[in-house]
Amino acid sequence: METQALNLQTSAVAARSAATVLAVTSGKGGVGKTNIAANLAICLAAAHRRVLLMDADLSLGNLDLVLDVRSRYNLSHVVSGRKRMEDVIQAGPQGVQIICGASGLDRLADLTDGEQHRLIENLCRLQHEADTILIDTPAGISKSVMGFCLAADRVLVVTTPEATAMADAYGMVKVLVRKQYPGTISLVVNMARSETEGRQTYQRIAGVAHRFLQANLYYAGTLLKDERLCAAVRSRTPVVLAYPRSQISTALAALAARLGSPRHWSDEDGSFFRRVVRWLN
Ligand SMILES: Nc1ncnc2c1ncn2[C@@H]1O[C@H](COP(=O)(O)OP(=O)(O)OP(=O)(O)O)[C@@H](O)[C@H]1O
Ligand SMILES: [Mg+2]
């Protein structure tokens, strides 16, 4: 397994001159990964990035619902070898290229090492077709989730201020550090009641990670709890398209700007942010 993870890391590093791969993940489920990944993808595409968005969930993928795309073929067909990754790509909003996950009926088991290797190799082949590849992973620290995270250049861990979500976010960071993940780990706090609550949540997790794991955890930002996001999910339209001028859409654009900046995780790179905000308005 260690060799496998190392090989996956090596293939990602070899192709690093192409797309940056960002895995959006979490310890606890239902914290907002899919919505964050989908909206980030749209913001990045609106700022002229070529974006590939992949739902890496092989049992309960629901990116297709959030983006309202219908897919005949999905990741399960790539895993089984019936289709190539290129053949299951769908066109989404703002030109985002989408690879849908599998639904419950298609597959329930975790990936074997060989299957995961094939998937990641397929993804690496697409690295020259995109500037950014976003992977929306399932929750938890299963072998396949860790495989996707270890193969990514950057990992964005999503948490909420809830104690259980925070503990599980820390658990995810701990496993990444133990597996000697060489990339950058960043934290976004979703469904916070205020910026202050979000920042304090980050500080608590980052403090513990620093003290016990000697790990640096970057602050990607805070997204407030917002009923408009739920309304957007109900209407199957990503919130940045349904409510482009809302506070949450502006915060998602800022997050995209930060994550998309070459001076990564620095919020001083205003030009990209201005482009996204101009597009939202
Ligand atoms: N900022 C927010 N404000 C209000 N509600 C939110 C926010 N973010 C997410 N939600 C709610 O949480 C639900 C779950 O979000 P989402 O599907 O993106 O989570 P997830 O982490 O991908 O879940 P899973 O672990 O099952 O893949 C959304 O349908 C929405 O109702
Ligand atoms: Mg999800």
C-alpha cells in the first residue's frame, strides 16, 4: 500500500507541469464538499481556467444532482474498464468538464489498489487538458479517499464548527501527515455562524495539528451558513449561478481566487479575485 501511494504521488509529481490537482475532502460527511467543489469549479472556469471536476464517490455520488447534469456513463464504467475517462466527461456550466460518480446501484465496494491506480493514471492523462482538476471525494479516511488525496497537489479539508466535524477533520489531517503527504493542506470552515467562529474553528484545528503533528495547516477561509445554498440545491443550480450577488457566492469566489492563485493560499493576489467578482456581478 505504501509503495502504491508512493507510485501515485510520483505520477502526480511527474505531471505537475500541467493541471494542479486539488482534492476536496472531509472527515465527517455532509459538511459541504460537493457544493464547495462544484461552485469553486464554476468560479475558476469563469476566470478562464480550464477546469475538470470529478466526483470520486463510487457509491453515493451526487455531483450530478448539484449541477443538474445527466450522465449515461460515469466513473464506475472507467473503473470496470468499459470506458476511458475521456468518454465519460460531460460539459457543465461555464464550460466545466464533469466526471460523475457512481450511484448506489452501480457499486458499493471500495476500490482495489489496481482499480485506483488505473483511475489516477487516467486522470493524469487528462492533466494536459485542464489547468485545474478538482476531485470531490467521499467523506472519511477509506483507502480510496486517501489514495485520491495523496495523489493530489493540494488537499482542501472541509469542516464545520461542530465538534464532531472538527475532530474528524483533524483525523483526516493526521492520516495525511502520517502518510507523509508532500503537498499543501488547507482548511475551509463551512456553515459557520460568523467569520469569527470560522476563524476560531480553523485556529483550534491548526493549533492541535501544529502541536501534535508539527504540520502546517493553511486557512482557506470561512463560508457562512446560508439558506440560499439550500434553496440552490433544491433548484439544482449551483449557488454562484442561482444567487451570484449573495454573500456566500462572493465568499466562494474569494475562496476560488485564493486556491487558484499561483502564490497559493495568499489572499493578496487581487487580480484573479477581481475577475471572478466582476463575473459574479
Ligand atoms: N454554507 C451552507 N449553508 C447552508 N447549508 C449548507 C451549506 N453548505 C452545505 N449545506 C447543506 O449541506 C448539505 C450537504 O452538502 P454537500 O452535499 O455539499 O455535503 P458533502 O460534504 O458533499 O456530503 P457527503 O459527505 O454526503 O458527500 C447541502 O445539501 C446543504 O443543504
Ligand atoms: Mg458530497
